[in-house]
Amino acid sequence: MIKIIQSKTRCLILSSVLLISLWSCKQESSTSTTVEPKEVTETVMADPLPSWNEGDVKHSIIAYVEDVTDSTSANFIPVFDRIATFDNDGTLWSEQPMYFQLFFALSRIKAMSADHPEWKNKQPFKAVLENDMEALMAQGEKGLVTIIMTTHADTTTDEFEALVSEWIATAEHPIKKKKFKELVYQPMLELLDYLRANDFKTFIVSGGGIEFMRPWTEEVYNIPKDQVVGSSVQTEYDYNDGKPFIKRLAKLDLNDDKEGKPVGINRYIGRKPVFAAGNSDGDLQMLRWADANTFKTMKLYVHHTDSIREWAYDRTSHIGKFDKALDEANEKKWTIVSMKDDWNVIYPFEKK
Amino acid sequence: MIKIIQSKTRCLILSSVLLISLWSCKQESSTSTTVEPKEVTETVMADPLPSWNEGDVKHSIIAYVEDVTDSTSANFIPVFDRIATFDNDGTLWSEQPMYFQLFFALSRIKAMSADHPEWKNKQPFKAVLENDMEALMAQGEKGLVTIIMTTHADTTTDEFEALVSEWIATAEHPIKKKKFKELVYQPMLELLDYLRANDFKTFIVSGGGIEFMRPWTEEVYNIPKDQVVGSSVQTEYDYNDGKPFIKRLAKLDLNDDKEGKPVGINRYIGRKPVFAAGNSDGDLQMLRWADANTFKTMKLYVHHTDSIREWAYDRTSHIGKFDKALDEANEKKWTIVSMKDDWNVIYPFEKK
């Protein structure tokens, strides 16, 4: 049975998921592919950030990178210190109408329900099986934690990886009608490439589940599994009949959001970033952590201002709330990217 | 005050430290240096492992690397999967007459004693201050945990890094009369370089403290901080007067030894290694974890057989006990390196 976490900290990814609309997830046949790191082209491109419109934001990014990688500059940063950390939900891919990991969790509940006939009459499962989001939300945080822990624990790590891999290969976003993994931001892919071409090591630091992200970050972002930091459950090693395996337990390990982000960065990376990007109040502590670096740093906020091509939301949104951090970013003159004004393309499939 | 961990797991690095002789640590002036990743020479060397004697072990290492990096081989391993994990104590550097991290801890007790006059009459501190190892050992595991937690917690992460950096730059081994950081194994440095030249990503996975190792692994092993996995204490983020910092708490987080090694590998790396090297029973679970990989793997044990140039110990040693794992390595035909027979040089300073 599932033990619900009793932690004061909130559940893995769902600290403020409240606004949810109906959804559906198609499952198609899964294909397994071998991923290789993409080669970085050595030739200098005329424009390393073609999906970024000309303007202060694009120019400040390029000026920063050129300055800190110039060995004659007073702001030169040694390669080992060129750490760049990126939030995932809302910073590298979309997060509306709810965090994509929750779509995965709800899809899992449906798949698991065949073995749990009792769920038909038991909340919060009943609400999920009936696509009744209002009833699910009425279960409150406890209901969501139950959904997450039911779908994210009590498997081995190998089993969980296979489940995520199959889902990400096939599942579609209910509104955009694209695979979730296609809803990544083309300008941010270019930024990741540009930083790596300049010997920055790029990391994801997300409130999302670490083992939910790792199965696909190599293919989608060219970011290795070991450069993914996220929320985690506790695990346990076991060894039976000569076969070792690791079990995922229904107990929170790291809640990699807000104060948890610097803690996660310290745990996994061991040094402060020089470049940090986020989109919500949940990233503020990470950007402050970068700001405390003694090297010259860049703090970048993605502001969701495009109601046509993506979504527009900030101070009052239940997902990706950007309020206190928006004030601090303005006050401290951190870089704020307007998706509407600074990006000429949002998703890779829109490229001409 | 220090809270002693109440965990069932044993303390960070000291699971079986019992045999200790007298010691002294000189402190000299510290110099700060900027470390840059060493360039990998692109030209193919005639011999990538010159400090390894010709023989089955050396040949099997080279045959393995050539096989799994050959894109026409059935055993080809994609780059993202080329994960190599190395134990530290006894595998990359010496560990006698006691784990080097304990020398650091004892040195810290002496430095801190000026602010703790009461330690003169209080165990286990009294024993340390009087260089009375027998009395210290009589305090048992509880005494050692007190020593470790007193010296490894209740600082910020920045403060702790500075303490370790100063110590490693100056402290000398009492018997070898060399700096501790000079007592690394030249053949293993060559093996690390050789694997990296073939696109393996090299990690340390040690029972030693992660924040004890990170300040010097870049300079000594060319291994970035984020590729160091080790035992850890819990941490807490705080923010005062606009300054963020992370506090090290006197509570165990991960005990990265034995069963903790696969757990640490899963937490930090997210995939099973294809190459794993250790020297003691504490590494057995890590090597089994590598052995469970579906790719072709290499499991390598360093056997301390050289009583003249280093130390000779295995089945009955209190430090680096190599007994059950020696049987399993023999049974499963894993690679066993005899330091005496397979290495023509032990330490870098012996090179001609």
C-alpha cells in the first residue's frame, strides 16, 4: 500500500496546481531510439540565437557570454565554473494548463485502474477515472499527493524509466495536439546550444521529478541524465537471486523547488551557477544563489506574455506564479525575456 | 551544539576505522589556484597506460575500451552510456594508516580546540588533543561520529570548502611525508585520462564526504565537482540581509558505501555504469550494479599487494577489507589488479 508522505514540504511537483481543464491522452505504440550527444558545430555561426529577435535581451546574452569567455577580460570565468542552470516547467517547455508530469500521473492512474477495481468508488482515483477535474481538485493537496505517490513509487527505477519513456514517446497535449516533448521552446534550445558551444555545462534544476525527466532530457535537450536535478523520492537497494535493483519508495527525498533549488544545486553540482534561468517565484532562490556567485553572472527570467502562440500569465496564475520574483527581477535589473516580443518562434515545429 | 545522528547507518566514512598510529600534520601557507580542465591530447599515444606493466590486466582494459567504442562492434556503447565510476579511498589514492579524511577531522579538532577549552577534559576530544589514538578508539563508533560531525557540520558550505581547500593544499601524510594529494595512483590517473579520451564520463563514487572531495578533485583527478558522489550531511538554505547561504547540518543524508553506492549512483548519475572500479567489500554493490548493465561492462578491483611501495592488505584489514568481494571477483572473473605486479609506478612523484 501507499504511504502518504507526512512531510511539511509540499508534494513533488504540485505545490500550486489548482486550475485544470479537461484533457485526454492518446497512447500510441512506443519506439525505442538510441540517443547520442549532438555534435557541436565548430564553425562560428553568424547568429547563434536565430529565434531571438534583435533587442536588448538577445544582445545582453551574447555580450555576457563573449565577456566571460574572453581570457583577456577581467570577467573571464574558468571552464569548470561555467555552470548554467535552467528550470524546466515554463522555462524550457510549456506548463499549461497543468504541469505535464501531472498528465503522466493521470494517464498512469487510468492504466493502473484495471488492477484496482476498487478505485471506481474511491477518491481521488474516482475523479481521475471520470475525468472530473473539479472533483479531483476538491480532494485538495492530499488527493494530489496520493495521485503522485501512487503513480511514482512502488516500482523499481528500471520499471519507472520504461513507463516514462513510453509515455513521453507517444502522449499528446490535449490543447496543442502535439507530443509533450515537442512543446519545448526553440529559443531556449538555441540558448542551451550556444552556452555549451562556449564550454558552459548546462543543467536542469526543476521542481519536477528527477526520474520523470531523465528518460528524455538527452533526446530533447541534449542534457545528460547526470545533469538533471529535480525532486526525488527516497530509494532502496535490494539484491535478489543475483539481481540488484533499486526500489522507489513513497517518501519524499528532495523537494527541488524554491529553497530546495539551491539545496539541490549544492547537492548535485557543488558550486553556484554563473547563469540561471527560470520563470516563476519558485526559481527566485536559484537566481539569488547564482547572484551570490563571485563571478560575473546572468540571471534570466522567461515571462509568459504571449497569449496567442503560448499562454500569458504571471502574478495571479496558479501555475508558474511570477509575482514576487518579477518585482525582484525588475528591482535588480535581471534579464526578463518577453516571449511575445523577444522570440520570433516558440516551438521547434513552427520554424520555417 | 552538535546533534549526533541517530541513524542505524554508520557514520560517514568511518565504518571500520580502528587501526591507527600516531600522526602529525604540518600546516603551511595556503595558495589558491585556478583550475582549468586539462586538454585531452588528440594525438593517439603509443601507450595510453605507460605505468601499467604489460600483461592480462592492461591488455584486457585496452581490449574492452577498443571494443565498446568501435561503432562496428556488437558491443558498441553510445557516448551517453559510457559512465565510469571509481571508488576513491584505496582505489584512486591511499587509505592507510587511516582514511585521509580522518586526518582532516583530527586536524580540525586541534584547530577548533582554542575555542573549546573544555575539550581538554572531555572525550573524545581529549584523546585527539593528546594524540592518544588508543583512547580515541576506546570511545568506539560514537566517539568517531562525534569527531566527524563536530568537524564537518555547523558551517556554511562555503566555509567548509575553504577549510578543506586549505588543508589539502598543505597537510602531509605522517609516514609518506608527502602531501595527501600527492598520494594518488599514477596508473589510475592514466586510466581516467584514457577513458575520458574515449568519451567515457568519469565519476568518483566514494564513502568519503562529497564536500570533502569536491574542493580538490578537479585539480587532482580532472574530475568536476558535479561528477563526485559521496556521503553527505543534510543541508538547509537560508537567506539573511540579501545574502543566501547553505548550512551543513549534523545529520547524515546519504551514506555512500556498500548498498549506498548504487543508491548514490542512481541519485546522481541516473544510469548504471559500464565501467566500475573499487578495492574493498564496500564497493561490491557498485560493481554488481555495473554488472547488471545490459551493455558490455568492465568490473575492476585494485588489490593492495605491495607492502614495499604502498601497503599490503585484504581479507583481515580494518580499512579497505577485501574479502567477500575478492571471492566474488574471482568467481565471476572480474579484473583484479595487483598493485605489485601490474603497476610499475605507484605515485606520480615516482615517475622517472
